[in-house]
Amino acid sequence: MQREDVTDLIVLQKIKKQLS
């Protein structure tokens, strides 16, 4: 697992929260 993948997931979750 790459840390970049985990960071992307966290960023995606943050964006989803801002959108909703």
C-alpha cells in the first residue's frame, strides 16, 4: 500500500463532506 493512495482517499472524503 502506498501512502499516496491513503492520502487520496482522505482528500476524497473531505471533498465529499464539503459537497454534501
